[in-house]
Amino acid sequence: MELLTKIEELEEYEYVILDLGESMQGLFDILRLCSRVYTLTKEDRIAQGKLLQYEQILALYEYGDVLGKTRRLSLSHIRKLPEELELLTKGDLAELVKGLIQEMEEERGKEEGWNTQS
């Protein structure tokens, strides 16, 4: 939480993308700070059950605000993740993330009343 607060204070980053695991201490409080939460999903029954459990826990512990800004995201079309860190900015996953960021910028532009189309 401190790290995220420091990053926000710097005002040098427009977006911070986090890859968080379910067993991380303070996860829901961190998610509460986020403007958008993407939950990666698979189509199989086990994955759908885990997702339902996650959503029920959020509701039970009164993190409905987190649930409200959570979007399910299937990575079924991502063929392979790069093995080398420097290659993460290229390929299917990178294009997906760039598209999501552009979508968020367009939504923010509509909320602020400016035209995002060129």
C-alpha cells in the first residue's frame, strides 16, 4: 500500500499495472485503490467456480465497490507469453493491454467531456 501511495505521489505514471495473487495479504484493500480490476478467467468449470467464490467473498466482506469495478477477462486467445521480460511489450498480451488502456482513456475522456477521436 505504501509503494502504491508513493507512486501516486510522484505523478509520473498515468497507469500502474499490477499482477496480484489471491493469497496476497491486504489484496482487497489494494484492489479498492484501483480504478479498474481485471480478473483473468478460463472457461472450465473449476476456474468458473473459483471466480464465483472470489465474487462471493468480496460481497461477504463488503468489498462490493471492488466487485463493481471488476471486469472478467479471458486470455483464451493468447497463444504464448514471452519467456524474457523485455519481450513483454510485444505480442498478443501487450496488444491486449494497450487496447485496455486505450479503452480506459476513452472512457475517462467521455467522463471529462473531451473528444478522444481523431
